Amino acid sequence: MPLPPAPSRRAALLAPEAFEVTARPRVSQTSANEPVVAPAARATPAARPGRKADSVASATATPATAPLVQVETRARAPEPATRTTTTRKARTTGAAPTMANAAAPSTTRGRKSAPQGPTKLFVLDTNVLLHDPTSLFRFEEHDIFLPMIVLEELDGHKKGMTEVARNGRQTSRTLDALAGVHGADIAHGLKLDSTGQRAAGGHLFFQTVPLDYSLPTSLPPGKADNQILGVVEALRKLHAPREVVLVSKDINMRVKARALGLNAEDYQNDKTLEDGDLLYAGVLALPPDFWAKSGKNVESWQSGAHTYYRIGGPIVPQLMINQFVYFEAPGEPSLFARVSEIREKTAVLQTLKDYGSAKNAVWGVTTRNREQNYAMNLLMDPEIDFVTLTGTAGTGKTLLALAAGLTQVLDDRRYTEIIMTRATVSVGEDIGFLPGTEEEKMGPWMGALDDNLEFLAKGDGGNAGEWGRAATNELIRSRIKIKSMNFMRGRTFLNKYVIIDEAQNLTPKQMKTLITRAGPGTKIICMGNLAQIDTPYLTEGSSGLTFAVDRFKGWPHSGHITLARGERSRLADFASEVL
């Protein structure tokens, strides 16, 4: 079947805003917040002087010979060259495309807001759908195209109990729901918002006819990746000048696409933060002129062992509940406090308990630096239900969490027992199946627990002798349960102190599964080092620990601290810096 004629030179020179799109499908957005567009198969420019250049209209479409709905455009009066640049993110809200006779006159429908730029057409690789089955609805107003080979690969991954297999089945169910909507027409695009996903405004297109493309002979045509590249190449030629973008999690796939002159991007929507340096630290240093500017207007009072300060000024909008603030300057009174309340233009700061003092030692442990003291204040506060601790190796995350847990379980009787779990991701090669019960299988993964318990038992035993230390160890271990995350679904923890170690290796979905196990009276502590992620497909921006820190910041019953200074040994500290 012959391809539609390419747009004329005059049409190509016009700004994208100078076209009135006929029956263009509504569009959705991609992960990276980059627009996508429904394919335009044919442009027939016809000058329409006198029409406002920024007005938006849509008309009925003509029958398509390409796998996407064809778009007939009418040129408007050309605009100055400065208007030809388009913004990266466009939002359009238009009527859904309707198929009409090719000779039927175009009908104009008003839209809620004028688009800021042309929409794009995103071609999704199979790995994007297997990574995030909801990715179809993450492209805002832009359109999505699925090559036939992608559906074939989805079918091949649907069997099994792995996360990939589950995502494949979920994607298949989503596609079936979209195709099963009353009035849905695969030939002309499925409305992505037809199943209630209002954030998606575009259309989903399938490859329904063979596409004509040619790739270098060095790329074997039988390989699935090369077939997808060929589809992207064909769509780019078919719908020029509309931008066609390949979205893939495969780095080599993106490199090959760019080598062929095709637009390719990573799927970014799974990332909580673009840059790990933007992660909420839980601590804010007050400016050097804080007392000079705010000292006269500060209201203070005493309640129990704490002093409270009500402050105002420009610093308040930067604060969050349970964020720690400090002020240190020569010749000025120091302040170490936690934000306990924020009301409009004022905030209340609560002074901290000094766990660095021997009289406030927790299970024989005293804090050695400012951040450790902040962390212990969160761990010992019964009003805080969720604590996240991040930091490099040797900063004391596990030791602080265990000491606080033992004190509140054995001394204060606030919780009934400690439950400890972690992601079982090996640093090197797997050593195979392990014998024994669940706790015995988890034993090799809990070396950090044994090391810290040895330190805590030695510090708390005093001069009790060998029998006393043995009894203490037995008592401690009777109150600590080691559980595997594989059997957490469906459980509910009542009055438990739950420690999730190595949480940087969890996905956001796994993190949600664990945190939602908490019942009444349960406290959860998530710890991890974002610089030591061992899961192959996770980064600092997409880790479940980053996800939890970002989502819980500002909640009155949660707190976060990034531990900055190592306290393990001078050798460990130096190695963390230079290696």
C-alpha cells in the first residue's frame, strides 16, 4: 500500500501552532515529562488568513491507511520565526477522534486550553511495560504506539510467579480493558482515559499493517529489538514532521536508536528524584543571622524536660514537621531542636533530649555526633511510627535501631518484640539454597544483627560474668524474630518494633507491601545506604528507600535523618572516603 505524500515545503516551514489538526487523538505524557503526539499521516496545507494563530481547533479525521489515525491539517497564516520553537511539555484537551468520510468538511471544536507545543508519539519497548504496567497512563496528553513484536514478547513473559511475569499479565489485562470499552476502535486508536485514568489524555495505537522500513544490513531483521527500531524508523517517515520517540529501559537499544538517527529516551516516571542529592536530609541549618532577625519575636516556654520556641519569618516556609534544625555560631547560644508544629506563618521548635550523655544512654549506647542524637530522638519517641535512616557504612544505623528497640521492648515494654528483615540480594554470586527453618535460612543474611547484638550484650552485661552474659543473650534473642520478606504479604504486626535493613535494595512496590503490614502500636524503621544498591535495575532515584523518604516527609508521625559521619573505626571511615 503506498505511503501518503509527505508535507509540502511550505507546510514544513510553518510553525506547529499554524496547523489545525483534524481528529487528532488526545494525548498522554511520558515518564520524563516529555510530550508525545498522535501520528499525522498526511498534511494538506491551505492558507486561512485572518485566523488567530493561537486558536485551537480539531476536525474530523479521514480514513487511515497507516496503523495510526490519519490527521488532516489545514495551514494557518504563517507566524514569525520566533514562534517556531515549541516547549517540551504540551497539554491539550480535545475531543476524541471520530472517523468520517474523507470529503466531509472539517468541524471545529473548542478546547479548554491552547497547546503549548506539538504532542509526540511514543513507541514503547517491551521492557517498559514489564517494568511498570501502568506506564501506558504516564504520558499525559501524548500518544503511544505498540509494535506487534511487543505484544508477542509480552505473551512470552506472562507465565511464572516472578515480578516480571506479574507485570506482563497486568499489562495484558490493561490492554484488554482498553480494547473492551464500548465503541473502542483499534484501527483509529484507543482512548487511554476510557477506563478512568484521567491523567492520560492521549490514544493508544497498535501496529495493524506492515510498515515499510530499511535498516543497515548489520542489524539482523529477525531480532525483536531491530524490528522495533524499524517500526520507529517507519513511523518517523510516515508522520513527519511529528516527533516519534522510542522509550526503552535497555541502554544498548537506546544507543542503537541514536546511532540510526532516531529519538530515544529512558523511562523516567519510575524515578522519585532525578538527582540523589535532592533527597530530603531531615536536617536544616539555621542562617547565621537567625537570632539577630528572629530573637526579638521568639516566644518561648517550658513543658516538662523540653523548651519550646515559637518562631516566624522567612525560614518558616522551608520547614517541615519533625525536621531537625540547628544553630551554631561563635559567641552565640547554640540551638538543637525539632519542628513540632507549623501554623501558617509560625513554627514551634522543641529542644531535644541529649542521648550523648551517659545518664541518657540507651541500652548502654551513647550517641557520638549530632545526627546520631537526632536519630535516637526519633527512635525513642512513641509518637513517631515510621523512621528512615540513611547513611554510609559505619554511621551506626543498625546499632542505634537495635539499642532503641531493646530498651523499648525489654525495659519500657512498649512493644512486644523486635522483628527484623532485609532484602536478600547478594553482593556476589548466590551460594544456593540454605537448609533449616525460616530463621536459619535468614541467618547468613543477618550478620549485621549478630555483630551489633554482640556489642550490645557486652556493653550491657557489666560484671555479670559469663553466666549473666549468656542469660542476657538468650533473653535478647528470644525477643528478636528474623523474618523473610517473601512471606510478609497478608500479615499484620501488632505492637511490634520492625526493622527493615538494607532497604535501598527494595522496589517502591516492595516497600509499600512491608510498610502496610503495620498494625496498631507498631513502629517501623527503614535503614539503608543508597550508595550500596545491589539490585540490578534500581538506582538512587528509583529505590524504594528514596520513595519512602520522599513520600513520608512532613507527616507528623514520621521522621528521617541522613547520618553523615562514620563512627565504626578510622580504617572504615578512611575507606569510605577514598575507595
